[in-house]
Amino acid sequence: MNLKRYLPVLQWAPQYDRSQATSDLVAALIVTVMLIPQSLAYALLAGLPPQIGLYASILPLVIYAIFGTSRTLSVGPVAVASLMTAAALAPLAEAGTTEYVAGAVVLAVMSGIMLTVMGVLRLGFLANFLSHPVISGFITASGIVIAASQLKHIFGIQASGQNLLTIGQSLIQSMGEANIPTLFIGTGALLFLTFARKQLKPLLIHSGVGARSADIITKTAPILAVLVTTLVAWQLRLDTQGVRLVGVVPSGLPELTMPSLDWELWQQLAVSALLISVVGFVESVSVGQTLAAKRRQRIDPDQELIGLGAANLGSGFSGGMPVTGGFSRSVVNFDAGAETPAAGAYTAVGIALATLCLTPAIAYLPQATLAATIIVAVATLIDLPALGRTWRYSRTDFGAMLATIVLTLVHSVEAGIVAGVALSIGLFLYRTSRPHSAVVGRVPGTEHFRNVLRHDVELCPKVIFLRVDESLYFANARFLEETVMDLAIDGPELKHLVLVCPAVNLVDASALESLEAINVRLKDAGVRLHLSEVKGPVMDRLKSTEFLSHLGGELFLSTYEAWQTLTDRKAPLEEPV
Amino acid sequence: MNLKRYLPVLQWAPQYDRSQATSDLVAALIVTVMLIPQSLAYALLAGLPPQIGLYASILPLVIYAIFGTSRTLSVGPVAVASLMTAAALAPLAEAGTTEYVAGAVVLAVMSGIMLTVMGVLRLGFLANFLSHPVISGFITASGIVIAASQLKHIFGIQASGQNLLTIGQSLIQSMGEANIPTLFIGTGALLFLTFARKQLKPLLIHSGVGARSADIITKTAPILAVLVTTLVAWQLRLDTQGVRLVGVVPSGLPELTMPSLDWELWQQLAVSALLISVVGFVESVSVGQTLAAKRRQRIDPDQELIGLGAANLGSGFSGGMPVTGGFSRSVVNFDAGAETPAAGAYTAVGIALATLCLTPAIAYLPQATLAATIIVAVATLIDLPALGRTWRYSRTDFGAMLATIVLTLVHSVEAGIVAGVALSIGLFLYRTSRPHSAVVGRVPGTEHFRNVLRHDVELCPKVIFLRVDESLYFANARFLEETVMDLAIDGPELKHLVLVCPAVNLVDASALESLEAINVRLKDAGVRLHLSEVKGPVMDRLKSTEFLSHLGGELFLSTYEAWQTLTDRKAPLEEPV
């Protein structure tokens, strides 16, 4: 049982049959064709040599097939993680240098360790605190920054920067050096890919191609762009005209790479590795769950952490870069019919073959083509209308989203995500520090008690019934103290205060201290504290303490019983209240 | 109204009468006598010259009387904040040097700014996250560290260290150099003060002194110890025998001090200032609330932030050190009959007079006497049985408490408090990420629905009723997604899933996205999502979105209505279920 939890491959491999294998092979072929240009492009985006992208698309896929729980998630380099990799490494070294490449390996290994540890400790819940508006704002802003950062390749100029301001400034300064042949290739590829994405599919469907096949054909457009522009560049010897090409890529499979053990480097990259890990995890799980649901399958988020962690370790030790589950590739994999994670392993074989045989051909691939594929891919990530939707729905959520977007655009990806998370948690802590509670009164002639602010209920000035609608713990314990004492001070005739606790599932040690303090302070003020409708498990724990023996008042099973006892005792119901 | 909120002095000063003035003056006299040795001792503990303690006991008290909301809180130097000051400044400079003293001023000013800003922004709720077990463990551990750090003065040796390990090691190394006359004075003072605290009060009461007077007389024991040992040291010229005395203290009132504007220094001290502020605030509010309740008075925590912030600003600009409300002094002030914050202002006058006239006499005061008063005072802070109580009540609370104590003892006060808070918040986030929810079934023959795990209820395999007992927001949205999808996967016959939402007070943007995702995924799995008992305000917000138009199922006012509609539709109740 436990082995199957940690090795999900054991759940499907024993029943693996020929029909599944055929489906997986077809899907793997299509994903391979899609992944070759993507892996090259995302390495370029991360500031790494192109073969690193290929390396990161071999071993990690095989490892994820063993440890991952999603049947159809396609793991490998993705746009946002590549941008975050570039942002993390930029302060450390010049892009493309040996130290820079070594930094990417450390990022992948550290990210792998963090994800695996989080998985083993079952800390997947931490990802919850990346709230939806924050992650959505972050991805939109990242998409904009990525697109902006690729414009230099389209224009064939040198430019740098990690945010919209610095990139923009750098682009404007170098615009005079734009290379016309590069610009032709770049805009040509951009137009073709945009056409493929927007119009090719309807056209194909119109010509009688099935919707699913049309979709898959459309997704292979990037490889076509790569082939055509490479041929053109080779035929016209465009490198002699200033067009930047990918250049000679070392052929052969990745070798075992030992990450640098420079402790200072690890410390410098730790926060970045954590952010890359968590953002990648959240995105992977979201894609994985959406796809799994379509077939009533299940993914286990804590095991996903282990799967992605192991994949990143594999990526690092084979000289790669941080990897995670990609949205568009996974959807293609699913639509192309992948049935088991074996499809991912077959894709790895495809990429390995490409690394062995196709690298000489890649030398003439223009960087502008890769930049165009990146821009068209990330355009789908940008969701500006979400800002309006969130504004209309919730101002606090909008605030967190806007802070994330603005900081990502004008400062850095890391500042953006950290600000968003901090703001979300801050707002959350603020909200939870004020528990829902209400003074209740008796609905005349019944045994029911309702909020005095919303219903016409019977009251007694000597007794207040305060219903607490949440568990009591340190976050709201002080608020309870204040609420109760305010009631006591505002009601000079008050003799009894009944805490009505049907919704209290937990009283932690801080709240217990607060109850003790409330009890003592009320006693000092001449008011007795009573409890009613305390749940069984809560009562069991209270009984293990001295609180109940200190309690000035009584315990009532029902609020009505408290009403009868306390109001009858000194003020019969018939008296004017 | 608003002016009265920010200047609580306006609430009591206009009605201030002669009888209140008499009470306040008596209380101020007693507190002054108690505060003189305390302010000297806490300056010693913080590694500062003795007059700094006096300076911090003048202007801050006057300012707090204007801005504070507690009638009886006694503000000034306290043990824990002094220890934290020493810990913050130790890495920066040698104790007692000009830079060290300047650092204390920056700490006070920064702490003042932080508290005031938190007060104006009404961020008092942030103090909630210092849970009771953490603060209690922190104070116990700080008390132990403080007592250990003062042993060097009792033995008359040089020793250093910021935690129990380094202090202990340092003490053992220097033990050979112990000074016998110092040891006599130190142990003598310790024995006398312990006797005064433990046995004097019962003795006095036994001799017919009233309980309150006996208590107040007992509290003046430190000043007696100071007087006697100073006289002895002066008569016997003990300084010639190696007894360390307080030495010449500059006479005169504090002067206006401008804090250093060294940005790097501010950055280095920022975390320490924040911790000192928050710990001090939590302690002050707790003492203030306890005392206020005894007279059915009210304190306003957000205004307390402003009061303490202004007091710290006053302390900094008059060359002092961080101040906050002291527990024992406030209790004495209250018991001695203080009725308004004017008592604090009178105390300030008393300390100012002492600073002007008594400083020459202080020169012969042995440091061992001050160390003895500190040790006896902090002994009351140490509450080790609380560990056992917390262990019995809650293992998670115990974990946070133990981590705080251990890290404070073996590493540093700052590591201790940060670890405690991080662990508390982590455990809290974990808890909130799993909302209370239950699959419910119909109590046969009624319109009521109860948890299937606890009650014998009617079920229908085509319909699941999931009751959610908490608001839905980003922290638990993902858990809801998983819970719902698990139910859908585990029930192959399932056609309808009803979310029963009577306890949902809020659906934030993340939870809305999750509901959208759940709706789509359930549709993909052939299950329709319905909602029942949605509260009015929640429904109003949902209506502003497109969620309701996407919803696969229906909205039901009551769960019974959903039961009738969904179970009748395809499976009459008479059928076997």
C-alpha cells in the first residue's frame, strides 16, 4: 500500500496493455514534436545554452512517470519557471557563462530537494496560500515581462533587464541597431504562429478535419516555423548578415552533473528556488487536477510534490534547469490520447533521439524564431480581463492581485509574488482575527435564539447570550476578550454572560487562557460567565483543565435551559424586560 | 469624538478632582520608590549606563499619561525588553560605549515609530499571532537567561553571552576570579529580597498590618536593599576591595537627543525593534486589560499602540531606551490606589527629582545589589509548570511553546520568539487549510440532515450532500476541490452533489474559482453541482458573477427541498438505497 503511494507507477504499470501503449506512443510523438522547439526556446528565455532545455526534457520525464500521480501531465521546461530562473541567475553571472549554467543546476537540485521534502512532510497545503488572484496576476504579469524580454531577438538587438521598465529602456536605446533580416524572420514567424493559433484550426475544421486533429495539427505549427526558418537561414547563409542563430549545439546525451556545493551560492538561490518550486507546483496541480477530473481520475498533491521534486533532482543531476508541468503541452498530451505516464517516458526517448541526431540541424535555427514561439505561447497566459472580474467580485482580492502585477512588472518576479502572498496572508490573518459572533435573544414563545440585530427577539438586561460562530484559537482569542468585556462594560445591569458555543470545534491553549481571563475579569466586574451548547470533544478537553472548576457560572446543555435558569432566577419572564 | 480617541487624556482630565489627585499622588510615591532601583537595574541589564534607565522613566511616563488608555499601567524600562535590547545591541558595539548608547536610542525611536504606525493603521490584531503558549514560553525562557546573565554581578566576575550556553561557559571560565566582598553583598541582597518577597508579607499581616499595605511595604524592599548596601559600600570603601559600584552618574535631567540617522544601523536593528515593540505591546495590553476589568474600565488596544509608541519616541528623544508597561509596577500602582494616568506623570516628577538630587548618592551603590533585585524580580516570570499544563491540554501548542523556550535558551531571544511565532502561524495555516465539512444524510422522517459518520441517516447513492462548516477562501479552497472530487470518484453512481452552505459567510475570489473548477470537473465526470442554504450576502455576490449561469445544477433554499427534487427525480424514496 505504502509503496504504491510513493511509487504510483506500481498502480498502472502491472496492467499496462497494448492498447494503452499505442495511445501513449501516438501522444508522445505529438508532444515530442511540440517539445523540441519549446525546450530550445525556454532555455533561450532562461539565458541558457539550447541543449540545456533538451537535457531538462529527458530524465525528468522518465522520473515523473515513476513518481508522479497525474496520468497526463507533461513535465519539462515551462515559460514562467524559465523567466524566474533567468531572474534568479541574472545577479550572479553573465547569461550563458559556466557559472550561470552551474547556477541553473543548483536551482533545479535545490528546488527538487525542497519539493521532495515538502511532499514527504505533506506540506502541500502551503501552496494554498498562493491565492488564485495572486497566481493569476503573477502569470499575467510574467507573460508580459517574458514577451517584452523576447522582443530583442525579434529585432536582432542586444537588450537586458528583469522588469518592464529596464527592458523597455534597454530596447529603446538599442533600437537603432535593429537587424532587418532578423526582423523579417521574427515578424514572419510571429505572424505565421499567430495565424496558426487563431485561424488555422477553424480553417481545418471547415475543410473537414476533426476538431481534435485540427487542434493537434495547429499545435505542431512551431516545429514547422523552426524547419522553414532554419532552411531559409541555411540556404541564404543568414549568419553572415547578422542574424543570430542558435549555433553549434553539442550532440549527445546529457552526462551526470554534480551540482556546485558552494554554500553561499545555495543561500543566494534559496528564496528563488522556493518560489520556483511553489509556483511550479501550484500550476502543475491545477492542470493535473483539471485533466484528471475529465476521466474521474485522482491526483495526490503531496505525492505530486515528490514527483516534481524527483523530476527536478533528475534535471539538475543531468545538467538541466528547473522543470514543472506545462499547461499547453499537458492539454495536447491529454487530447492526443495519452493514457498513462508512460507517454511522458516515450516523449523522453523522442527528445533523447533528437538530442543525438538533430542537433547539427539546429545550428542554423534563428533565435528570432524561438522568440516568436515564446511570445505566441505566453500571449495565452495574459489574462487582463481577470483584473476587472476580480475588482467587481472582491476589493481585497483585487488589491492583492494588483500589487502582484504591478510589482512583477516594475520591480521583479520575486518581489511580485512575495508581495502578493504577504498581502493575501495579511488580509487573511486580519479577517480571521475577528470571529463571526452575535448577541442572540429568544424568539418569543420558542426555544430558538437568533441574532438581536436581525430578528425581533426577547432580551433580558441581566443576561447576555453571545453566540460564537467559529473555533476559538490564538488568532481570535483577544478579539473575544474585547467583545465580552465591552458587553460587560456597556451593560451595567449585567449579571450573567452566556457563551453559546455550538460552532466551536476547538479551543486552543491561547483561547483557554482567554476564557480564564474573561472568567476572572467578569467575576471582578460582578458578572458570572456561563457556557452553553459546548460540543463533546471540546468539553472533554476543557474537563482536563482547571477552567471548569474556576468557572463563575454553569454549563448548560441548551441555550434555552440557560435562559430558563438565569432569567427565572432573579427576573421571572413575566416581569417587564 | 475623534480627538478624544487619539488623546485619551481629554476623557479624564476635565473631571479630575482633588480626591483623585490624592490617590494618584500616594500611588506615585510608592511606584517612584519601586522604580528607582528598577530603572537602574534594567539599564544595567541592557548594558547601558544607569542614568539611561532613569531617563527612560521620565518623559515616557508623561507622554503615556496623555496618549495611553489604561488608567493604571506603569510604563518604563522592563526586564524582558531590556534583555532584548542587550541582545539587539551586543553584535553592534561594546556595552556602555557611545555607539551602544546611540543604538539604544535608535531602538527606542524605531520601536516608537513602528508602534505608532501600527496604531494609526489599527494593526493591533497582528499581536494576536503571538499566541499565549509562545509568549508564556518566551517570558519563562527570558527570565532564565536574565537571571543567568546577572550571576556575574553577584560573583563580581566578568562574563558575557546572549544565551544560557554562552553565559554558562563564560561564568565557569571566570569563576576563579570571584570577588568575596561582592559575593557577600550579592547573596545578602538576594536572601533579603527573597525573604521580603516570600515571608515578609505573611509576617506583616500576622502582625496586624492590612493585606494591601503589607503588599506595598514588601514591594519597597529593593529600595531598602539599595540604601543599606550603598551605605555599607560607602562606609567600608568597598570599591578599593574590588567591588564594582555604579560609579559617578551625571546629575541633571535628560537632554533632547537626536537619534542617529545611519540607515544601515536602522536596517540592522529593524527586526529587533519590531520584536521588542510587539512583545512589549502584548504584555502591556494583557496587564492593562486585567487591571481595567477590575473596575469595569476599557482599554483600546489600537490606541495603546499609539500611547506606547509615543512613550518610546519620548524615551528615544530624551536619550533613553525601549520602554513598555511593566507587570509588577502596574499592579503596585493599581493596588496603591492610582485612579488616573496622572499617577504616571507624578511618578515621572519623582524620578526627575531623584535624577536631579540623588545621583551623587548612587555612586556607591554596588552592582551586585541591582543584579539581586533583577534576579528576584524575574524569578516570578519563570513559569515552568505551564509546560506541563500546555502538554496536557494541547500537543501542538506545547510544540510551539517548547520550540520557543529551547531556542531562546540555547540560541537567542530573537530566534526563540521568531520560531514560536512561525510555528504557531504554520500550525494555524495548516489547521485552517482543512475546513470542517461533513457528508450529511436525512434523519428519517424529518427535514433534518446530519453527519453520516455520527448518525443513522437516510442516503441516496445518486446524490451526495456535503455540508461545509466554514467560510470558503483561498486557504481551504483547494481542500474543498479535493474533497469534492474524491467523493465524485469514489461514488461511480453519483449524479448530483449538493454543497450545503449554511455556515459559509464568505466566498472569496479563490474559492469562487474553485467552485467554477469543481462545477466544470463534476460536469466532465457526469455529476451536477447544486447549492443549498446559501446565505443572502454570499448569494448577492455570487449573482454578480457568471458562476450561477455556468452552474450545472440548481440553487435550493433548503436541503430538504434539494433532497425532494433530486432523489424523487430519478430514484423515488421507496426504492432500496
